Amino acid sequence: MESPNDKKLLNWIILLVLALVWGSSFILMKRGLEIFSSSQVAAIRIFVAFLFLSPIAFRHIKKDLLRHWKAFLGMGMFGNFIPAFLFTKAETGISSSLTGMLNSLTPLFTIITGMMFFNIRSRWQNVLGVLIGLAGAIGLIASGSGAAPGAYSNSWYSMYVVAATVLYALSVNIIGKHLKGVNSVTAAVWALFFIGPLAGVYLFSTDFVTIMQSHPHAWKALGYVSVLGIFGTALSVIIFSVLIRNSNPVFASSVTYLIPVVAMMWGIFENESIHLMHFVWIGVILGGVYLVNRK
């Protein structure tokens, strides 16, 4: 029988693995963007995740769950499809590290969209956390794009990330209100089966095949984005559900604090320009996230 200490250790290992996977997703996007367009990278990510989960679809695509189709579609579009395109577009103008830092806004917008559209009540410290976090985001965007020296940059590309985190937040609230009784793996399969074929149709309508046949580094770039799709989209959902089941949502949500750290470490390794004020403002955002997560 597994002891409590062993279970706790396993939870910490899963948490760190998730932080490493999600925190590294931004550098994997950057690798894909060296060969493919931003929209192609997003479409590859979604389509590969769809193909990866297809073999287990027969276990999860049940007729009795069809009544949740609107929620599955919302989860897929807001939680995966549109944000994938927004994140890759953002990285054409700002660094992968800044993109990862701004991703920590998701819990803040989860509270905001929950109050605005889902009748979720929050305490005063949660609202204060939102205000502090948004102030940190404004400071982080104003402090610079963090692009590598000599690279073109535009801090306004940060708005793509902000928009993506708003959509993530909508997806979280849709799941919480309409899919609470549905297994998270089942929900992920349904969501990807709505958006995966759409991503595939779009991908093969571009010059993707031509690039694969002509560019000498295309397969390497495809490998990076495929890793992103398999681990950053498909498997991470399953692993995250295991973490929530074995611990609790509060412990699982603490991955939010670790993702920006991993993203910044990759940024330093990539010689992206990271300033002291970046650390200050990300600290402000995470302080807001802490207040938001308080019951």
C-alpha cells in the first residue's frame, strides 16, 4: 500500500513535471516558428494532439455525453484552439519568456469572467488579488518585450497573450459549471474531436506540405511542435487530472507559480533580454494570483 509520504512525493513530482512541460511550451513554439508560420505551428499542435488521443476515443465518445456538446465545443475553442493561434502570433513580436510570464494571468481572469458571466461570488481579497495582478501585468508589458538583442519586438503583441488567458479563463469556468461531472480525459477527447479535424483541414490548406518537402530543417521543427502537442496539450490534461484527484485543486493550481519560472529560465538560456523589473512585476502578478486562490 502506498504510504502518505510516497503519495505526497508523487504529487510533487507530477507538479514539477507539469511546470516543466507547460513552462517549456513557449520555447517549443519558438522553435516551430523558425520554420513554420504562427498559424501553422498552432494548427500542428492541435492536430497532433487530436491524432495522439484518437486511439482511445472509442472509450470516451459516448452518445449519452452528446448533450454536453456546447460545453465541449467551448472547452475546445476557448481552452485550446483560439489560444494556440494567439500564443504563436504573440511570439512573433515578444519573447517566449515574456509570453510565459503573462500566461500567469489566467487565474485572475478566471475570477473576473466567473463573476461577470457565471454568477460566481468572490471575497474582497480575491478581487484585490485581481487588481494587484492586473497592475503587475500592465507593469510587465510596459517594462519591455524581452526580445533577444537585435530582434524586432512590439510590446503590443502582449495583448495576444492577454486575450488567450481570457479565453483560458472562460474555458475553466465552462468546465467548472457544465462539465464538473465529466471525467477530464473524456472532456479532453471530446474537445479535441471538435477542433482537431478543423486544425487539420486548415493546416493542409496552407503550404505545410511544400515546406516539409523543401526545407532541410522542417522535420526537426515538426518534432518540436509535435512534442508540444503530445505533452503540452494531450498528456498534460491527463496528468493534471491525476494530480487534482490525488491532491486537491488548490495544490494543483500552484503550478501557475512555477510556469513563469521555467519560462524565464529558458529565456535566460536563449539569451533573451530579461530585466530586473521583469522579476518585480511577475512577483506582483503572482502575489495577486495568491490572493485570488485564497478561499
